[in-house]
Amino acid sequence: MGVTSVRAIVPSLLARATDPIEGAPESRLTLRPGSAEELAEQLQACSASGLSVLVWGGGTHQAMGHRVVPDVIVAMVAFANVVDHQAEDMTLVVEGGVTLGAIDALLGPHRQMAIVPEMTPRSTIGGVVATGMSGYRRARYGPTRDHLLEVTLVTGDGRVVRGGGRVVKNVQGYDLMRLSCGSFGSLGVIVQVCLKLWPRPAVAATVAVDDADRATGVVHRPWAVIETDRRTTVHLAGTNEEIDAQAARLGGDPVPGHAWPVLPDGPVWSVRVPANCTREAIRRLPPVSFVAQHGVGVVDVATDDLTAIRPWAEAQGGSVVRVRGAADGLDPWGTPPATAALQRRIIARFDPDRVINPGRLPGGL
Amino acid sequence: MDLPTRLRSALGAENVLTESIERYVYGKDAGLRRGDVAVVALPASTAEVVAVMEAAREFGVAVIPRGGGSGLTGGAVPMADGVLVTLTRMNRIHEVDADNRTAWVGPGVINLDLSTHTAGFGLHFAPDPSSQSVCTIGGNVGNNAGGPHCLAEGSTVSHVLGLEFVTADGEVLTVGGKAPDQLGLDLRGVLVGSEGTLGVVTRVLVKLTPNPPDVRTLLISFDDMASATATVSGIIAEGIVPAALEMMDRNALRVVENYIHAGLPDVAAVLLAEVTGLPEAVDAEARIIEEVARRHGATRVRVAADEEERTVLWLGRKAAFGAVAQLAPDFYLHDTVVPRTKLVEVMAAVQAIGEKYDITLMNVFHAGDGNLHPIMGFDLTEPGMEARVVAAGEEIVRVCLDAGGALTGEHGIGTEKRAFMASVFTKADLDAQARIREAFDPDGRMNPDKVLPAGSRCADLGRPLPEGAWV
């Protein structure tokens, strides 16, 4: 165990100890807070005693970032409530522990959708926001961060703070939602969010093509153009007329539905480069399974170490990061951003004792 | 050496203004408030902005960034003595990267000029505020500006991929970039909409959007506002998010028609709906919109036959703020957002407020996202008028908040809505916002007395000692 193990666990926390989470790393204590207020009290106690905290949602993206040696694991299982779904206003307020699968199941009958990752139904919405992960539809709808209307955090020093508002357009105050997106808990635990919803188009279809670059040139704003080691597909949605017109331009037959690709179980690293570098990124990959999002610049690769192409990706202004797997000893992020000092000043004002996921961000922030 | 002399040596004498008439001109934005500032600086480069920031730091004065001055909420109105930094000379388009659909531009580039410049690449900058022929990209970034086409495309923050900015200390930082998911905290996201309180933006990496191959624009007439509003929800329930979905009420229609003669009907409300995409797709979507509208009692559906007619219809929408001059010499409008389902009741309440204060009201707004813009026409020289306008405005904001709405959808907080922030947020929420500001600008010299109410930073919040917690 790390040096933090000499810290004493306060009795108030010990009294709330629960069973360990399956699959979570070893910790001295596992907490399952039942409310934001309870979590705030617990984080105050952790801050006062300098106990490091690992926040656990669905456990799907814990491989991201630098390793945290936790004294305390905070599991978000109790934050599983749908707070408010205003179907007519296209807004959904959910607690941080609600899974993407649950959101999809809730919205399906309303013919609505949230723009979040498609293929990790066990991920929690709080985890998706904390890791800043986006789904395949970002090519058309933008990344996850563009669909967050409101966020409530419990800061490292135990304050409950909210930013944004529950209408589809608001600019009241600083954008705490985007600041939280990809923050890995460094500002606080994401206990509740309001999502901007979208209507589900009437028809969804996939067209297989030979050449992603040619396809990108002829379709007008598809949902996604995805190339894998096995095939290339253009994902479309809209009216029947829209699908037919797009398919005619692509010269392929539309197959109903979207069979989104999934990489095999095991480690995954992600290349993130400007969109026009996608082809070159694919060319530089080892001979393994991959999923490339054309027009976006994200290539997910089934490998336990992709640091070899990192210098190239960073030279393009991009990065190579670990998404899944346990390859300890490898740098999960690469070169930290030049704004690390400013980021540290912000984090210090939300988590002054740096207890939540300490050191997990790029640069060990 | 005094501050103006110092600035003149850095920027050139002609780019530093201190005459009273010059300071008067730069003392207000397009809203009602006026401030005063000792000196106006017009830097032409990032290096010159750095020089201004360093001078301001040494003299211990505030820095107030300003773009085109078309804001309405006082964001660019100087509230403290210092340097007003006008960025209109930084109007170069540095790079258009058509492959990546991005451009690096100076903050002083005019919104519409950017889309005109990139038209040859088949690309445009999606945010299109009504002021787009005069407002700057830097101002759009400061206010997280919107516009009719933000319904489908999102506000400015969704179209800014990176920023270069100068901190209050004179440090030049670049955040974001062309690659997705940049590492670390999303400082780009928090800078957009920060109204110049976190730094001076000197370069913007914008995302460009493909121009649609085809477009259909429909003008739909209704005998009552409720039917028009129900149509908005009905269209979206069909799985369609139109590129724009705007509403005008009878007062607005009459005033605008008398101004531009676009053939606008004299009805209770019209919806201006636009769909974009492939020709086959837009025909299908236009047909669905027409069906939905008829089902909800539309009395007439006019589809723009060609680009000329489309332009006229849009001119009717965007000219509303000019047309109001027929009613009264002065106008003022609020920008609030309400849940779309509350539009009818809120519109009725807003109308009643206008009658109570005897102020002519017209409504032209972004119906698709519930973003209201009640326009009040009045004569400021009338005794007591300004107080009436302000009081009516405050009541309108209150009604919108009570309906579960937001203080602002695209105009920002500025000075206008600072006091209302405490109605929307708790002390702890405002303290968190103040902490963000403090991390960027510990001395509070960037655009002081904007956005956050005085006293937002609570020294006593956040470090409570749990009783008996120690072992």
C-alpha cells in the first residue's frame, strides 16, 4: 500500500463501511453514500484526514489515467435515480450512477436519445462525464460535452455545487458542465446531470462501402463513417427519403439499423488526432483490431501498448491514451498540456487537499 | 510615465484613445447602460495585447475586453477604471483548414465575414446572431452567442475547438486544438461564455460546418400562439430537428411588414421553419412539417419558392430589431429561456407585464429552444421611462425563472442580470464560480463587476471542520 496508509480512518467513515466492490482495486474502506449530502460529509472527512478517494461508477473506464492507490472507494450505486424526464422539453435529469443502458431503456419508448457512448451500457453517466468519453454519433451531434445542460458536483472539500440550468440553451455563469467533462473527478464527484435530448430519427440504416475517404466526400453529414480492420460502414439516420438519397450517392444498399462495432474484450488504446490524420493513424497501427471514426480523428485500437505512435500523434497536436487494460508502467497520457499550472490552480479551489482520484489527470494533477 | 503614454509607446499613438468624445463612444454597448474608462486601447496583435496586460498590471487597473459592441447586457461596458481593450483590429483570418473544417481567426473578425470568406470551401460558421453583420467572433466567444441556427447546431461553444488567450498576468496560453478530446480540464469550454472575465481571447480555432446542399424555408401562419407552440413540439416529436424554428407575434409581424414589405401575414403568430440537407430529404421534411402544422390548426403554409424569397423571409426575422424604431426611438430586449412547454403561459404573462407598465411589446424569438426575446419599444426622454423599462424587464425575467427557465440563452449576464444570479444559484454555487474566476485572475482585474454578483466568493465556505472527526 502507498504512503497514505498511515492516515487514520475517522470513526464516522468506519461506521459507514460497506462490502468491497467486485473488480475494484484494494482499498481500506468502501463507501456507498446514499445522497449528495452524505457524500459531502464523507469527502469532508477524507479531506480532513488526507485520505485518497477513488470514485467507482460502472467500472468500465477505470484503466484511464494514472493509477490511484485509494484509501477509500466511493461507489455510486445509490445514485441510480431518474430525477426528471421532461419529454416535451427534451431534457433528462439523472443521478450520476444511472447507467447508459438505463437511460436508453427509458428514452426508447419516447423515441428520444441521449448523445452518449453507444457500446458501454454498463457505464454510468457520471463516469462518462468524468472521463469525457463520447460515442460514435459525435461526428454528427458533437461530443458528450455538448449535451450537458447542468451538473451538480460534490467537491473534494465537501461542498455541493451546481452549474448550468435545465433548459436546452443557457449561458448563465461559467460552464461548469464542460469543465467537469473529462475532469476525472478532480473538481468533484458528479452526482447529477441534466442532458439535452434529441428526437430519434424515424429510420436508421447502415451502408457498407469500400473507401471511407470517398464515402466521406459524397455523403452529407452522416451519423458516422467508421472503418474497422474488417469493413467500412456509413451510418445514416432520418426519413426514408434521406436514407435512400444518401445510399444512392454512396452506391450501396442500406441495411436497417446500426450495428456499431465493438472491439474484442481486452486492452484498448485510443489515438486522437485531427480528422484529416485518421488515414495516416490507421497506416501506423500494428496488425490488430481497430475502430476508426472518420471525420472525427479517433481510432480505438485493441492493444495493450500504443505508445510507439505517440510521438507522431503528439506532433499532429493529438494524443494516444489508454482506455482499457492494465499495462502498468506505461504512461497513460503522454505529454501533459502546457496549461497544467492553471489547471492545478482550478483544481486546488475545488479539491484543496487533492483527495478525489489524486494524480490521475495528465501531468499527475 | 502615465498609463496612456506607456500604451502609446507600445501600440502607437493612433491606437490609444483618451479624448472625452472617444471615451464616450466606447462607454457603452448596444444596451442601456453607460460607463466611463480612462483609456481605450486598440491592439493589433497578441504581442500588443500582452503589452496592454502588462501595463494594466503594473498600474493596477482593470482590463475590459470589447468586440463589436453589439452586446445588450453590458458585458463590454466599463464598470471600473482601467483600459478598455477593443479587439476589432485583430480581424485577420489566419488559416482556413478545409480538410479539417476549421479556421484560426482573430477575435475581431466579423461573424458574417467569416462565413462569407469560407463560402468558397462550402463551409460556414454556424452561430448566426441577428447582429452577425457587426458582431465579432471574439464577442461571440465571450457571450457564447447563439442565433436561429443554433437549434440544430448548438451555441458558439460547440463551434470553438481552441483558443489562444492572454491572462491578466500577460501570459499567453493556448487551449484546445484540432484533435478531439484534448488532455486535461476543458479550459476552452469554460473560457467560452466567460464574458472577458478570465482573460483576453486573441485567436479562435473555430469549427466550420458544411453548407447544406439544399434548404426549404416555410412560413406558417396561426390564429393563436398556442397552436404555433404545439406545432413546434409536434415537429420535434416526428424525429425532426429543423435547422431553425423561429416565431413572431402579431405586433412583430405588423412592425416588420411595414418596414420591409416581405408579404408577412397579419396573424396572431407565424413560425419560420427551415430544414436543410439533401434535396430529397428536405422535401420530405418540409412535407412532414406542413402536415404537423395543418394538424395543429395552421391557417396558411408558405414555402419559399427560391433563394430570393427565402432571403426576404429571413430578413423579416432579422430586421425586427431595426423595425422597432417605427414604434419608438428606443428599444430594449431581454433574453431568457423557458421550457418549451411553458411558452404559451409565459408569453401571456409577458404581454400582461407590458400592459401593466404601458410599454409596447413585440416578440420575435427562437421558439425551437424556448429562447424568448421580448422587445420593448419606448422613448427614453419620457420622464420615469427608464425605471419603468427596467422594472418591466425584471418582472419578465422573474416570470421566466418561475416557469423553470434560465436567465439567459445567448446574450450573457453582463451587468444586467448579475443580481439575478443569486435567484438561480446558491451561495455555494456562486462561490464555486468565483473560485474559477480567481484561479484565472487572482487580483480580479479582468472585466470587474460582471457576471457574478459582488461577494460571490465566500471565504467561509468549504473548509468546515467536522465535529469530533479526529481520532
